[in-house]
Amino acid sequence: TPTKVQEKVIPIALNGHDIFVNSETGSGKTACFLLPIVQRIILSRNSKEKNNKNKNVIQNQALIIVPTRELALQCNLMLTQFLKYIDINYVFLCGGLSVENQINQMKNKIPDIIITTPGRLLDLIYNNKNLSLEHVNILVLDEADKLLELGFKDAIFEILELIKKNKNRQTLLFSATLNPKLLDLGEHALN
């Protein structure tokens, strides 16, 4: 049974609209973005197969940015459960884990989903050249209030600058609180 926030957000997310969600901790926000991402990737693959490798079909790649390793682990665990019987390629990038292993995960194939913290993402983009954000069609800023509280504002704006070329990008911004800095981020990140 979906929670109230899931009931409201998932249909809008499935339609590709940008969303700013302000909902309390524990309300089910993670499923609000993971389920639509998985669905859109599956639909994109089916469309690609149907069109027989038509290069005009957009590849969906999701970038999920969270403020801490603990939140990244929680998101990774939930995604692992959702993908138990689905073949979707994803990577988990955060500090405190082997950089070499994270780089190796991305060498052979562009991941469909990247779960990351801002610092590790920028480190891998600038220092290893194995990661590009050119395919990002879905951006999730989870716990955006904490991202700003922990001092990641400049990193987030830098990431937004790196993916701004994709005009069709969907952005989903989630927060447990609401403040002027968060509204400013929403102004820059969302259409």
C-alpha cells in the first residue's frame, strides 16, 4: 500500500515532470523516486528493442545524490531489493569505500543508475575521467536540506552545471524541511 506521498508523487514522476517534495522523514520518499526510475529504464529498454536499436531513443540514466554514506547505503539497499529480478546496471559511489572498485564498476558499461555522494562524484569526474554525466536524464537530490546543511551547495551547483546540456532532464528534489536556501536550490535545479 503506497504512503500518502508515494500516492501523490509516483504518477507525476512517471510522467517525467520535475518535482519538489517536502515530506517528513520516514514518509516513503525513497520509493517515490526509485520506483519511477526503474519503470522508466524498463520502458526505455523496451522502446529501444521495439525500434530495433534506433539511436533516437533516449537512454535513461539516473543520478541519485544523497548527503551521506549512510543514506547512500540505505538507498542502495532498497534499490537492490527492487532489482532482485530485474537486470538494471547500477553503481554505488561514496567515500570510505575503495575508489578502484568503484572505477572498475564503470569501465565496461555506462550504469543505468548512479547512487552517490557529491564529493565522491566530483572526485571521480575530475580525477579519473571514467565518469561522464552526459547521459543523465533523471536527477534526484535526496535529503536536499541535509545536502545544503552539510555544505554541499557549491558541489550541487557544479553538478547541475555539468548536466545542464540535457534540456529534457527530469529533476526530483526531496526534503524533510523547507527553508529559503532550499527554495533557491529548487529555482536553479527544477523546470
